[in-house]
Amino acid sequence: MSKFFRNNKLIVILCAIIVFIALIGVSLRSQSQSYVEQYVGDTVAFGQKAVSYPVHFITGSINNIFSNGDSKNQSNKIKQLEAENERLKSENKKYKKELDIEDISKFEPISSTVLSRNPDQWMNTLVINQGKKDGIKNNMAVMTSDGLVGRISKVNQFSSQVDLISTNTRANRLSVNIQHDDKNVFGLIDHYDSKTEELVISDINNKDSVKKGDKVVTSGLADQLPTGLYIGEVSKVENDEYGLSKEVRVKTGTDLADLSHVYVAKRNPNTVPDTESGEN
């Protein structure tokens, strides 16, 4: 009898594994996320934040224990407080600046906090604390007051994943316009150079005039992002290795390596032109 139950238990486990693998396959083929995936995504995002707070608290407490009674450490504490005060002043100026955002004045900006960011995907993705319940949708632009950061790639109920403009994937090649005098030069961001911390636009026609300092904005073509969102400015222009076209390097307006607070550009239907009514 016990042997019978053991055999049945093995069959149940095997069936569960098969069903689990099948669900993973369905999820990979589908671009939209199921409620189960959204729940898991929200749980992981908030779990990472919940873990980080106790770690910082314990670390701070241990430092305080070892620093008590030491006059030198007391002096260091004063310096730390002064540094913290300067940091808060800097953040205050930054937030004041963000209250007057010109680039997304045509949208209803949704203020969001960065919940998590994996070290091995630091320049590729991050997770924010706003999701479907807050009106977030796929392909919405994500910005700071200094320019475009990326776009929404996955939406959970209470959190969302952002693909940064520095993500090196073919699917993430962003179409842009280089504003030279009164002309727009069209191009595609080919990749992000992590060594120079610049975006690289390749295959620019040699006949097109581009120079250092030209502004780079979204073109609004093919990638569902709005037109004219500021990305950065041209830092260098050079011929490709064959001399057949130009390679343009762009310094981003936003420091993509240091992000804690962003805005999601939610479309305001009253300000969307008829030609753009099909965009999200």
C-alpha cells in the first residue's frame, strides 16, 4: 500500500513539473503578462525593497555601536551630518527643478520611485513603484527633468519594469532626430558604450551635417515614444571604419547610472494631435 502512494506521489510531482514548464513556455511566447506574472513581479520588487531597509538599518546600528565614546568618531559624525545636509540641499534643488518640467508638459507626469536595480543589469533595466493601478502602460516614456531615461517594458499591478535607453538589444534601438540648425537628421541608436558612457548612433549619411553640441531628441517613429523628448547632445562625430558614413556619439542629459526618482509620461488625450492619436 505504501509503495502505491509513493508511486502516485512521484506521478503528481512529474505532472506538476510538466505543467510548470508549459506555463513558462506560454509566458515566454506571450508579450502580455498574466496576473500570476504580475503578482510575482510585484512581490519580488517590494521584497527587494523590504530587505534593503533592515540591512541599511543594521549596518548603521553596528557603526554607531563601534563609534560610541570615540572623540574622533564624533568628529566624523559631524562631518557626515554636514555632508548629509549638503546632499539634502542638492536633492531639494533637483526636486524643485523637476516641478517645472518643460519636456513633458504635454503629458500627465506620474511621479515614481526606483524600487530595485540589479547590479548585473544596472545599465539595462530598473523597477519603479507604479503599475497598472496607477495608469502605467507599456511603451510609456520614462524621464527625469534632464531628459529621457527609457520606456516601460513590463507592467505589473503595483510596479513596472523600465528598459533604459542604454540597453544593448536590437529591440531597443531608439529612433532619434539630431537637431542641426533648422534641420533634423534622422538616425537610430545602435548601442551604448559603457567605457565612454555615451550612446552611439551609426550609419549617418556623410552628406548630413552634424556637429558637436547638436541636440538629440526622440523622432516619434516606429518605437511608439512621443516626438521631441530630449535625450542628450552630440559629443563627437567621426567617420566609420570604411569612411562610408558617420558615427555620432551622444552624451545623455540624465546620469543613467544614478537614478532614484523618475517620471512616467502619461498621455493627456486633450493634448494629443490627431496624427498621434494612435499612440499610447
